[in-house]
Amino acid sequence: MPNQTDRPGDGRLALITGASSGIGEALAVRLAAHGWRVVAAARRRAALEALAERASGPGRIIPQVLDVTDADAFAALVTTVEADHGEIDTVILNAGDYEPVRLDELDPAVFERLIRVNYLGTVNGLAACLPAMRRRGRGQVLVMGSLSAYRGLPRAAAYGSTKAAVLSLAESLRPEAERAGIALRVVSPGFVKSRLTERNDFRMPQLMEPADAAAAIHAGIDGNGFEVFFPRRLGWTLKLLRLLPYRLYFALMRRLA
């Protein structure tokens, strides 16, 4: 019997945003290798077409150009995909942006850009895919959060606040989604090697490869829990930090900053 991480997709259709690099790219390749049909959506057509050519195994990767900040385009994409390829079983709203921020670098344009991609891009994805899932009474949506959503961390004022908003969004909608037969869940990764985390000039504990992050998400697909988080040790550490009173928490943050 296949173990959880080797569960075949059996031709199920997944939609992954932000699929041209990083976690999204690695996850698209992994799911296709396990028999999924994967609609890989991102802004960069050339990168998506190269990704589709890398697909191996019983599944396939279907490239689709999409800017997640365009709500109308997102809705149109979902309609077109379901008309051409059938019912979308699983949606993974992974598209994201990141910029470290210091106190003397508070640029409102950076905050606006990250809000539009990380938070409103997620809202656009939910608004596009949930109506059809509600009509069918089934479906699964994984939204990409972050371990930085748990508490405010140094240099994460722009990024972490958008991920905290995504977490709150998913928590708020999950009860209604469950009643509609939809599994709405959040993925909370730690530090993962990518062109975005290359912007950091500090040590990133338990830094992961994208393939390992993709394996963790794949293992969590179809799970019963609300959250898939990794790496586990860092995740549990940050969960415990949520329990600290502010006096102790900020004393620790001053040392890290």
C-alpha cells in the first residue's frame, strides 16, 4: 500500500498558483509525478512552458498565465480550466511576494505590493474557485500562509502581516466551508530556499529545499487537520512564542533584532 507521501493522484486535477518557481514549481512537478493533472499558473509564460516539459510520470502539467491580483482574470481562468479539463479537485493558492523591511525603510509601496499579491491574491483565488465547489458540495483549497504569521518578527513587518491576514481569513471561512463540503486549510512553511529568501541577509534556521517543502505539502493533502506546517521543530517553537506575555516576547525579539 502506498504511504501518505506516495499517494497517487489518479488523474485528479489541481490548480497551483505561483507555480513558476520555488515551492509552487516543486509541488507541480511532484504532483504530476504522482499522477495528478496540474494546472500551473503564474505570470511568466516561458517558465511555465519549461516547467510543463519537465513533467514526468503518469500525470501532466498544464501551463496557464495568470496574475493573481486580477480578480476577473482569476475567475475566467477557473471557468476555462473546468470547461477544458473538468472539475478542479484541489486548489493551492501559493503565489506570493516578499521583501524584508527595516524601521528606516518603511516604504508604503512595498506594503501595498505584498498586500495585493499575498492577501488580495488569495481572496481573488477563493472568490474564483469556491462558487463551483459549493455547487458540487466538495473540493479542497490550501492557502499559503507562513510561520511568520504567528507573531510579529524582525524585518517581517510587510510580509508577516499579510500572512497573518491570510491565516485569519482561512480561520474565519473554514466553518462555513466545512458545512458546504469544502476543506479549507492553511499551509505554514518556514524558510524555504527561493529567489525571494535570497534577499535575506540573516541566518535562516532550518532552511529547507523547495522539494522538501513540496513533499511536506503533498503529505498533508487530504489530511483532516486545518494546518500543514513545517519544519516541525521551528513551527512548534513559534507556536510556543505565541503564549509568551509581551514583556518576555519583546525582550527576546530585541536580542534577535
